[in-house]
Amino acid sequence: MTTISSAGTMRGAGGGILDKEHTIAKAGFNRWLVPPAALCIHLCIGMAYGFSVFWLPLSRSIGITASKTCPDLSLWGELFTTTCDWRVASLGWMYTLFFVVLGVAAALWGG
């Protein structure tokens, strides 16, 4: 027979990750660290989606109406040039690398 005090509990259930003991902060936890951490995460993710909007204008930042290209430009030269626009292919690799670094950082330090 089930009593009112045991209603809603599962028999044989061990301490799960969503139990009350795991969701309440321990003594000495500084909760003022949570908003800056959340802000940093949202800025990182938001920058990726912001970049996805601005990649085309970045490819035309010097030549406003059409891209101003420089042939035979190395990667190092392309990073620091002030006379040519970035190629769309280079911006695509930058966007891809952003998500790779974000994923690796989340895998390594996301715990």
C-alpha cells in the first residue's frame, strides 16, 4: 500500500543528478560568478551568429560596391593587408574554425 509520504517517489532510485541535493549550491558558493559566466557563453555563441551575418559585408569592406581582390596573396599577407578585401573562401574557413575552437573548448573545459 502506498502512503501519502511516499507518493511521487520511485523505489530503488539512487541519487540522480537532478535530485535536490545536487541542484542546491553548497555553502560558500559565490553566485555572483554565474552572471559573468553566462554572459561570456552568450557572447561567444552570439559572435558566431553575428559573424554569419557580416561575412559578406566584410568581403567588401574596402571596395564598397564590389570586392577589391589582390591576386597571389599569401595567408599572412591576407591577414594584415590594408589594400585588398578578404576573400569569401577565407572568411568561410574563419567561420568554420570558430566553431571548431568553440566545440573543442566546450569539450575540454565545459565541465
